[in-house]
Amino acid sequence: MKRWIFLCAIALAVTSCSKREFTIEGHVDGADGQILYLESLASGQPEVLESVALDKEGSFKFTREAPQYPEFYQLRLNGALVHFAIDSTETLTFAARATDFADGYELTGSDECTKMRIVTDESGKLKNRINELSHAMESKSNQVDSLRQQAIRALAEYKEKMLNLVLENPASAASYYIVFQEINGDKIFDPYSADDRKLIAAVATGFDMRYPESPRTKQLREMTLAAMAASRAPQQKSPNVEPETTSYIDVELYDQLGRKQTLAEQLDRNKVVLLCFTAYQTEYSPAYNMKLAELYKRYKSRGLEIYQVSLDTEEQAWKVAADNLPWVCVRDPQTVYSSYAAMYNVKSLPVCFVVDKNDGIVKRIEKASEIESAIQSRL
């Protein structure tokens, strides 16, 4: 009997030792009576794993089964979030204040979490800078070109920093985290951009080699292959977008009602399309749109359509303005770093292009006074 009990004790000990767990513990000051949640992000949507009502001391401890592959979690307090990654059996120590939970915290015990904190801080700085420059464009229409270049530089500097982090270990949780960072709902690294795809492909390859069965690996692989396939598909020739150019790049964006509108579709239906890049929240916009309205009323029946691309940062304000206009109004959510604006070599606003159904782009126009004569020559 004693021998049987002894063997059971050994078996229980072995089982306990083999159980893979991680722990995150610490304290949150000034959070008496508030609920702290531990949530998993494995399914793409937050899933509550545990919660605790904090007391005056603010101490907590969560212990969960460690994931088989690197996975992401978050601590949530009153809507404020702190992300962290787990890739092994480890113990993390967390310290924060309720007043600035998501910004002033300290998280130790994992190199990956330290790198993720760097990414979070740098992404936050970039978002603030882009928003600052976007708001400046709305009130300083004569400096749009300079401000847009500053935004492009800020984005390039951020991407260089992130590339250096990825190159340290492409198969790390921090590298995956970098790939999916966003600003105002838009991914910073675009898999359909040749330059950005290099970084994404490096992370995809790293995960494929180290964690071939991970769902995160499958996601990276499929995203990269889809973007590569699209880049190999027959592409329209990139135009020089100067006068007398005879090709154009299609634009696919959504109007104020959420419908996808393409430049190609407008050319199928009309003889001439005036492709216009602008921003409604600028000083020049009211007078400029009044001029366009006069031309639209005069030439719509003869086969003219206007396809107006807004680079405004405030979506709701754009929708209100667009509802009052009779032509096709779309908005590029990339705003100041619009890839379409870059492909058309747009360096200042407003600017438009006369696109003929048969001949493509026939004229680039930066002065409103020159639009009518260019339209007349094609109708």
C-alpha cells in the first residue's frame, strides 16, 4: 500500500513539473475597487481568461497554461490596454498606476515584452506626429507640400527603426507585432508595397522556419503569398503623369456611402473623367469646388465625370461635405501618405488630371483656370 502511494506521489510530481504555465503578477496603484482583466488575443478578438477586483494594495497574480507557440495577451483596466507576448514558461512582473495605466507601466521578465514596449512607444509617437501634421494641413493650405513631406519622413524613420528590430530576430513575437501595427485603422506596413513586403516576408520566413504549425505562421504566409501574386499579375503601366501621357493608374476607394468607386468604372461610362486630388478642410476648397460645380453642370451632359479623391484626415467632416456634391467623391484613408497620391506624383493640392476614355491621361492641371479648356478639347 505504501509503495502504491509512493508511486502515485511520484506520478503526481512528474505531472505537475511537466505542466507548462506562465505567470504575470504585480500591482496597480490607485485602482481600489476596479476590475483588472487578463485577455487572450489568440482568436483575433479579446477573450477574457481571468479577472480580479483590485484592493487598496492593487496586487494581482494571474497564472495560465503557456501557449504552444508565441501568443499575445493583454491586461485591461477601464478600457486602457497593455499588450504583451508569451513564448515560454515565464514570470512577468507588472507595475502601473490606474491614472496612466497604458502609458506609465513597467513590465519586466521578458526581452520580447521589452521590445514590444519599444514598438508601442514608437508607434504612438508616429501616430501623434501624423495627426499633428494632418491637422496642420487643414489650416495651412499653402504649406501642404512641406507638411506632407514631413509626414513621409516621419514614416520612413519609423520603418527604419522597426526594420532594425526585426532583423535582430525575424521569428520573434515582437517582429510579428511590428507587422500589424496600425495608425487610425490603417496598417503601417502594407504587404502590397514592395518595400514593406520585404520586412513582412522576412517575418513570415522566420516564423515558417521556427513555428511551421502555428496559426500565426499560416496567417503571415497567406498574406505574403497573396501580395506577391498580386505584384506578379499584369500591371497597368505607371504613368509619368505629365501632359500627353497616355496611360493611367486605376484608383479604387470608397465614397461617403461606403460603396467602392473606381476610376476605371467612371471611364467606362463617360468620355472624360477629371481626376482631382484635394482636401475639403482647407481654405481653397469652397471656391475650388464652386468652380468644379460650374464645369460639371456645363459639361456633364456631354460626357464629363469628376472623380474627386479627398486626403482629409477627418472622415466625418469629409462625409458631410461630400454629401453636398453631385460628382463621385471618395476618400483615401492613408491621407497624408496616400499611395495613390504618390503614384500620381502629387506634391501639392489641389491638382487634377484630365483622363480620356481612349487616350488615358492627357493633361495635368494645377490651376483651376486651365481646367475648362482642357475638358473642351476632349468633349
